[in-house]
Amino acid sequence: MAAYFMLRVGIKLNEKRLIDDALHQFYWHIDYLQDERSGLWYHGYNHINEDHMSGIFWARANAWATYTMSRAAKLLPESYLYAPMMHIWSSLRDQLAAIKVLQKDDGFWGTVLDYPDSYGEVSATAGIGAAMLIQGNPLHAKYVQRALDGVLSNISDTGRVLNVSGGTAVMKSIEGYLGIDRKWAQGWGQGLALAFLASVIEETTSNL
């Protein structure tokens, strides 16, 4: 999340130092957190033990990663001139290819992506759907539509986004993730839903 903000500021202020630092942050997040075999991102990394702690593929962590990478890939002028951007493009491609097949029939992604009994988590679904839409791969269209239908069905009459998990540490087990409360409104849920809906509007407007 911070790397994307830094990249935006660097571009706006024409500060190459900030752009390079932001891309550096993306590079090392990918290096430490993405599982090369599955394409999914772990929730955390322990530098002392040199492991991924509980080794969980948490959905919202993956959503933040794929959403910010998709934005970064579109945002930077002459991005092909920056070597780390090639790393981002490849990471994003492999991550979305892995995530798409884990979507549930109701359009959601489970809060633990590769655990079939996970509940569908709305903020992660919004972030992943937005990333797929921004990336622009036509093969993702059906996954985006399912995600959109699911997110829209979880927005109340007052605009509150429902079924968003609360703040989540790197839990010790899958059960820890499944036990996170979904009762309250959460800023990241509102924000990711807005990001998804804004992406839909941008895409629709650009095709008019």
C-alpha cells in the first residue's frame, strides 16, 4: 500500500528517487512474499526465522498486492524503462492466474484463498476484482462480473459494505483467520469497494 502511494507522489513531483524507492519496495515484497510455485502471496515473513510464519495465503493481503501492482503497472510513464517493473508485471500475471481459479461459485474469494471452507470476504473480493479489471485481460471478464455481483449484494441501503473482516494479524492457523469478526464497518472494506466501483466506471466510460 505504501509503495503505491510513494510511486504516485514520485510521479506527481517528478522525483526519480521516490519512484525508484517505490519500485524497490514492490520488488522485495514480491521476492519475500510471493510463492513461486502457486503464484499466491503469503501474509507475512519472519526475517529471524526466515519463514512465512503460519504460511497462510490470506485473501486481503493478496488483494492489496494485486490491486496496487495493477495500478502501478498502468501509472508509471515509460514504465518499460524500469527493470523492477518487469518483476511487477510477471508477479501480477502469475498471481491473478492463480487467484482466478479459487473464486467461489457465489463470486467471492475465501478469506484464506486455498481453503475451500473459508467464508467469502468482501473487501478482498473487491480488491481482486478491481485488479483484474484494471489489468484488462479479457479472459478475466467473467470473474470480474461474478465479483461485482457479489460485492453489490453486500452494500447496504446506507452505503455500508458488509461482511468485511476486521483487522487481521498474521494468525497462527486457518482457524484464527476464520474467527475474525465481520460485524462492523471497516475503512478498508469501504475503500476497496469504492476502488472496485470506480474501476468499473472508468472501464465503462472508456468504452463509450
